[in-house]
Amino acid sequence: MKRLFLIYLILVAFIFEANAQSEGDFRTRQSGNYSLNTTWQIYSSGSWVNAGSGVIPNTSDHNVTILSNHAVTLNGNYTIKQLVIESNGELNFLNDNSRTLTLISDLVVEANGLIQPSITPSGANRTCTIVIGGNALIDGITDAINYSASYESRLFFTFNGGADNTLSGSGTIGLYDLTINKGSDTTSTLSVNTTINLSAANATDEQRLTLSNGTLKLNAANAWIPYADNNKTYNKQYSNIWACTYRCRPIRNFLLCYIY
């Protein structure tokens, strides 16, 4: 009971910190393309004001919040510090090109929040990537793939950085690809405290798990990652997989027979 209470306090502190305002933070003013200043407000001198011409969140010290009932379409490649998607807020990826949103720190998706790739406008297969340098708390939904008869748009999560981090939450986490590239050896760990579903458009389309550097720990009894037989990359020298349900024990050799 004490352990559960401690975990609750940590999550509350995490959410509170994610929603605290600092000078230069951004939040949505309305739905729109990420690249438009009319989509954003900026926190300046203790209050929220509309962003001026050409002013959008795109530096490593910008905390960004997509407010409830607002939908932001990512139509470029951007780097920010942290992203919070409130309940009923949306982050969509425009399908005109492959896109990457890099987070130096954390990702928070509140209940009923949504991250999804788009098939608009029509075109070739697109890669929609979120690079996460901190923790991810997903109480909403991440949609692994959006597809038509001739092309598809795919959602990738890449965890990087040299620190230990967690992927947790009560939401539905769907991904086309999960990549762990933390540090330069097995020291840094991504601990998964929820269920991840690696999904593909059809039975012949490979689901992907890529382990380059670091350790992937599955800490919950239901933290299972289904995957197909192909397109699994495992760096035997610099990465590792552990299952940590009741006792922490390495299951690398067991999983390797499925990865190869």
C-alpha cells in the first residue's frame, strides 16, 4: 500500500510539473497547423498573449500544451522541451512528408487526448516520429497507423538520452515502431509500466522493435509487446531486455529467439 501511494505521489508531481507555466511556454490558441503563429499563445510577463508573427514553439526550452478540444497538425520538423496534450486535444501528422517532433524532456497525453498519423493529403507511405528524451505518460490514445488501399502513415516512438526513463499510463498505446537508443551501452533503462501494442496495417506488414542502446524493462504483468518475426533489430553488445513482474529477471535469450 505504501508503495502504491508513493507511485501515486510521483505521478501527481509529474503531472503538476508538466502543467506549470514558465516564461516563454506555449499553449494552443485554437486548432491549426503547427507552423502558424495564429495557432499559439505564449506565456509572457505572467499572462498568456497571442503569439506574434513568425513566433511558434521550436526551441529546446519551450514547454508546449495542446489544450482541450484543440487539434494541432504537425506540418514540419520541430524541437521542443516538453509536450502536454490535454483531454480531447489532438496532435495530427500531416501526410505531405515524413515528420519528426523531438522532445528534450517529457510527453504527457491526458485521458481522451490523441496522437495520430494522417493520410491527408494522399501520397506515399509516411513516417511520423516522436523522439522522447524523458518520460512518457499516456492516459489517452496513440494511433499506430492510418492507411488506405495504396499507402499508409505510421507512428514511431524513439526514446533517447542517457537517463533512466519510464513509459506508463492507463491509455491505449499503439505504435508501428518502438526504438530504444539510450546512451552508448546497456546502462540507461526504459521501464515500461503499461501495455504497448505494436500494430501493422496487415498480416504481411512487419511490426517493429529496435533496440540500439540501453535496456528495455517490462515492469508490469501486462506490459507485453506483440511483434512479428521480421524487421526486429537488436544490438547484442549495447542493448538488453528484462521482464520485471514479481521479480526482475533477464529474459533476453528468450526474446531473442523471436527477434531473429
